[in-house]
Amino acid sequence: MVGAVKGELLKLNDGFTLLDLTHDIIPFNSMHAAYVCKSIFTSFPPETFHLVLVNAFDNNADHLLLVRHQNQLLGIADNGLITMMLDGMPDEVVAISIPAGAKKSVRLFASLLMESFSAVMSGLPLVKIGDPTVKIVEKKLMRPFVGPNYLEGQILMIDRFLNVVLNITLRDFESARQGRRFKIVLLRNEFIERISEHYADVPDGEKLAFFNEAGYLEIAQNKGHAAPLFGLGEFPGAGGGYERRQYYQTIKVFFE
């Protein structure tokens, strides 16, 4: 399917430079998708086109969205993911109609969105390409739960190094902490009581917590794999290789 989508894009303009960002989003996991997209899309040059086809069939909408935000252009389904990625409404958005009676497919969606991108390249403003009166689906990126003496975060993703990323930002952490001592409690009675700057802050094999480049709390093990250590995500299977399990676990930070 990926090859077919790329073929459709190159039909429109064989001069396009196509770059795969990821094909590893956990199916139906909008939190994971929002985190990954939010972390990378602003790193590209202005007027880069981003095609986001995650949960494209989440609803039966008769349109797609063409978005301009912070000098980036995004083509995406109207399923709430765009507001999760941006923590709010985009700078500019229009609806791109799906032809009535057309068989909906990822290939069709990619073609429609890239036709819209081509129109932008020709100099047309977004309001001439789609419907600016569209009322888009809004969803919020799940925030950590704040209690009087604790902060409970959900796992956003486990990366290819098997580090665990939580939906706790530095702002969330400091706002709940209020200068108090803290303890990040993991499974198997393991805990972390300080925030590190980088892996070398702890000996080889030692666990650590730090705020990554995207600004989210990450649990890792220096030269190791944090997720299997705490029974999360991927871990060695009985038949060799790694088994993947869906993860919706939470991790708490206690304050004292």
C-alpha cells in the first residue's frame, strides 16, 4: 500500500521528494500518532507538505482537511488528530471534498490531498482550494491526572530503543511538583528520584528519567532497554524475537 500511495503522488508530480517519517504508529492509537507528529513536523523547512494518514477511516466524513500551521502544510483526515497534534486549532484549515460515490481508500485520500498541495504550489490560497467554513472535529491530547500529592501519566509510546515516553511535560511536572521531592514509581517496586540531563548521568545498566527533545518525560536505561525491564511494551518472546503488546499502562509520580 505504501508503494501504491507513493506512485499516486509521483503521478501528480515526479519532482516530489518523498520522505517516510514513520509507518510504526500503533493501530488506532491517536495519542501515539499525535505525539510523533507533534514532535517532528515543525522541524522541516517552511512550506513542507505533510501527509498524515492515521486513523483515516475513524469516521464517515465526506471530506479531508488541508491545514496551514506555522508555515507548514498538512493533509489529514478530519478525525480530531490535528487538534491533538497542535494542542488547539490550526492557523488555517479548509475542507477538501471526497467525490460522492467514490470508494474511500488510503490511495484516494493521498491523491486528493496531493492535488490540493499541488494547487498550493501553483499559488492558490487555501480558501480557493477548499471550504474554509468547515467545523472540524476537535479532540484534546490526553493530559496527566493531577492529584494532591501525585501526578499520573499515561504511556504515549515505546521507541525503538525501548525507552518509555509519558504524556507528562516539564510544565506539567513542575506545576504539580511545586518544589517538592518526588518519586517516579515503576513496576516491580522500582523508582526514580531525580531528573537526569542525559544517559551518562547514570552508570551503565542504571535506570533514569529525563525530559526528551520534545519536552516529554522519558524513562530509560543507560545502554539497556527500559520497557522490558518494567514489563512494558516489547519484550523477548518464547519463540525468539520480540513480541509486541498494546500498552495503556500508567506511571505515577508521587510528591512529598
